[in-house]
Amino acid sequence: MNVTRKTTLIRLLGITVTVAVLHLPGVARMAQAGGEPELQPPQGSRQDMIGDLVLQRPFGLANTVVGIGTWIVSLPFTVFSGSTGDAGSKLIAEPGAHTFTRPLGYPAPVRPDN
């Protein structure tokens, strides 16, 4: 009987946390509505956001980590050729920007000049 109560409590807590996390963007948007309007990119669809969160972000993180390793291995060659910055940009900065700086559900980073 105790196992059932613990399981029910854990499920209820999980559902509560999930619902709270899913409502955070709406609460933030409502809080922002009182201030000056900012230029925001259009929202991605729900399916795009879920796919991005579940598939693209973990693969982007893995790609960034592999890029860091590749950049370290390539250092002896890039230092002598003077292309360390270019290699770092392509192997670390671009995958990192794709993973961490773009809005959820978008295929490419949103830049101010767009």
C-alpha cells in the first residue's frame, strides 16, 4: 500500500513540475506585456519546439562537444597555419550558437539584422 502512495505522489509531483515548466513562457510573456513592446521573432509551432527540444538540442550539444575535441586534436596543425580562430569558429562557435542561442523551434539562430 505504501508503494502505491509513493508512486502516486511521485507521478503527481512530476505532472505538477511539467505543467509549471510548460506555463513559464506564458507567464513571462504576460509579465513582459506590461512594459515596452520588443521586436520578437514569430513563434515556432508546438511540434517544432518539441522536436527541437527532444532531438536537435541534444544532437547540437553532442556536436559542440565533438567539435571541441576535434579542435583540440587539430591544434598542432592549425597553430602553424594560423587558422586556429577559423577552426574554433566552425567547430565550436557555430554548433554552440545553434544549440544555445537560437529560440526554441527555429532551424537557425535569429540575428538582429534579420
